[in-house]
Amino acid sequence: MSEATQRWTIGDVRVTSVVEAQTDGIPPAFFFPEADEAAVSTQDWLAPHYADLDAGTIGMRVQAFVLEVGDRIVVVDPCVGNAKHRELPYWHDQHWPFMDRFRAAGFDPAAVDLVVHTHLHVDHVGWDTHLADGRWVPTFTAARHVYVGEEVDFQAADPGDEAGWIRDDSITPIFAAGLADVVEADADLGPALRLCPTPGHTPGHASLWVESAGATALLTGDTIHHPVQCALPDLAFVSDHDPAQARATRGDLLAKAAADDAVVFGAHSPTEPGGRLTAAAGAWHFVPVPGAA
């Protein structure tokens, strides 16, 4: 294992974070327009893993989670990817060692059984494909790729340039290869895995519950972008499609996760992305459950 991977055990399921990139020192208003440095600095529990309290800045991570469920290997939200044409400079035409880290963690792309997408934004679909001889081809060649139908329709209707690039380089090649399965947002994905609808960030967004041997985990996707939203669940993310719905969904999901004593994994939570929720001031704090390096 490297410093770019961490592991947890949830019942009989092993969860591994494989990091594409982490950025610290971000002004909170960059991602949360209603927040400022004071909103972060007053949450002393965010230190040291999630924020610099003196500066009032936060860290954010792009990572995929790999689940070992019995004899199945499941990849959730495979990041941005390399050599992709993207609007954001820090995601455009990158060359991250993500796949080296993936293999160093003991995983073979050809052995992946299932790829799950909480939604179809640029930073959740990228490694589905890679360039080979000038063509975008599937990375996980034996895997079924799960897409929520409402999310596919929403993405297909987006007229933006970047949405088109995502379709061309990361989604259409999977469908063309016959590797795509379109499901409902509450689909049963087999032993231990169950989607649940969590709309707001996008209309078809779904989160993933893991239930195994009496233990529970929740992979939130972008229902939660940073642990500060546990204490301030009304904070809207800059690209939420329906901020009011996202707030309501986030509050309900956090309450459910706390009641179930779930280990919560945020797609963009930095440094220690797994944690449990404790009640605090009418909301919650995110208490890290350290992953094994």
C-alpha cells in the first residue's frame, strides 16, 4: 500500500480509497459560495485532517473507492482520468499515476466486475476509459458499468461543451462496448450493495449503502462534498443542480447514516475520508475512522 491508498473493513467487505489528487489550502467560497473562512475556522473538529483553521481553508480530494465484496471487485466513481479535454485547468490533460496506484493496491483493471457511478460529472467517470491508438476504450474491460437512468437522461440533455466531451470520451465508449447497465436509483446491486436515490446535486444522483455482517457503510458521492457540510448541512455546493433539494437530501442522508452508525465515505473528503457522525449543535460532526495505509 502507498500513501495514496487507504483501507477499511466493513463487516466482510474491504473498502480501499485510491487517490487521484488532493488539493489543500482552498478558500471555502470557491466551492461553497455561502461560506467564508470564519465558517471553517469556528469548526475546530475539522483540524487537522479537513481544514487549516488558522487560514480558514479546506482540502478537497478526488478519489475512487474499490470494494472487495466476496469474489467481486467493485469500483465506485472512477475520478477524472488522464489526457481528457476539460474546462478546469487542474483537470485538463492530466497525467496522474492513478492507475499505478490502483495496481499497487493489488487490483487488476481486467478483474473488476462492476463499476458504479453515483452520477455522471467529469470527476466520477474519467477512468472508465483510456486512450489507446488514438481511441477512447474501456479500462475495466470485464466490468458491468452501472448508470442510473434518470442520470443518463439528464447528462444526455446537457448542451454544454464539457458534457459533450464527457459523453464522447467517457460514456459512449462504454455503451458502444456493450458494458453498460441502466438501473433505477434504488437498485439492488447484489450481496451487500444497494443504491439509494439522493437527488439534488444532480437529478439522478444515487448514493451507495454497504451492509455486511452487521456493519454498515455509506458512500455519499456528491451528496456531501466536504465534512464541513456535516456541521453546516445547508451549505450549497457551487454546482448543485437544485440547491434546495440537495440540502433536504443531505440532511436526511446524514440523519440516516448517524442512526445506522454507518462509516461514511465522502468522494471528496481529504486525508481521512472515512468517518462516523456524532450529533452536535443540531447537526453532526465527522469523526474520522482512520484507514490503514
